[in-house]
Amino acid sequence: MKEKEKAEVEAYFPDLHFVVENDVVYVRGSFALMFEGRVLDRYSVELQLARNHPAGLPVVRETGGRIPRHLDRHILSNRTACVLIPDERWRLWPVGTSLLKYLTGPLHSFFLAQATVEEGRPWPFGQWAHGAKGTFQFYRELLNTSDLRMMTAYLDYLAAKKVKGHWPCPCRNGKKLRDCHVNQIKELRKNISRKDAERSLAILKVAGESAIEMTEANAPQ
Ligand SMILES: [Zn+2]
Ligand SMILES: [Zn+2]
């Protein structure tokens, strides 16, 4: 945790406070939901920064007991909020951007969505399902395929230590990688960490075809 990062957050969110307990950094207090320069609403929060922050994602809890502990509200059974899925981090809070950017970006969106739902309106933007279904949805959109075998072939290459040009392309059209989707693979490997790819690959392998069935049953029209 850099002092500069702490000062930046405290200047923007004066009601959030940093506390260190057993070498773990917590950010606690009242999180202001801003709209057009004024405070729209507030949520009591606790962020637990990862030990490898900022490489790891913060763990977020809503501490006011205001949000029902339900998957539909993106509160997991361990009471933590699912603010973003690690695989999509590069879009929302790329590695190397500040904690303030996390607070004003994905975390702000998360609580804005909660406030919207509390008013009886639907979740205001895209959301992923949980578990294998959510992983499948994410990679279906990212890779533009519902073919689970193609998906896992891609994830194999994202999880691999190195990929070689003479390997078969994961799009499974029979060409070598270097003559086909090599640039797409390079780009994806830049964005999605091997660890995240490995985890998602394991999730999809365990779920198998059921990941598709669960998702197709709820596919948007
Ligand atoms: Zn969720
Ligand atoms: Zn290809």
C-alpha cells in the first residue's frame, strides 16, 4: 500500500478510512455514491486489500446490512460482494491503475446498481451469472462462441506458460496457430492472467456441458 494511493483515496472519499490489522489493509467507512457532483446515496463498506495488492482484487463487504445476502444482488454466501470477475479485470480496473480508480469505477457502478434495484428498477447494466454459468457467459461473449470445446482450447492456451506457433489453432479449423488466431491469443494473454485462465478452465471442465445448458436455459432473447 503506497502512501500516495491512500492520500488520493482519502482526499476523494473523506469518509473512508484506512486501518491495518495483522498486516492486512482495510478501507472502511461510508462510501458516497456520486452523481453530477453531489452525493446521491451512501453505503457502509469494508474493503480488504489483497496481500498482493494491487495485483490481487480487494474483497468487498457491505457492512450496513442494507443489501440482502442473495446471489441476485451479487452478494456471495461468504458475504462478499462480487464487484467484478477477475477475468474481466483488464476492462474495468487494469493492473497498474490506482485504488481510487477501483472505487470510482467498478465499485461505484456496483453500488449504483444496488441503489437502482432498491428503487424497484432492474439491474442497470450487464451482469454475469455466478459459478460455471457466469464463466461460460463471459467467455462466450469474449470469444464469440458457444462451443465449449473451442472455449476450453482457448483457455488452455491462455493458461499455458508459453504457446508455440506450430500448435493447432484453438478455433479448431485445422490451421497452425501462427497462420490463424495468433494475434488474438497474444492480446488475450496480455489481458487475462494465466492464473485466472487456469481457474476458469478448471471451472468449465468440471461443469462440462452443464455450463451450456444452465446458460442456454436463461439466454437473453
Ligand atoms: Zn455476482
Ligand atoms: Zn484460428
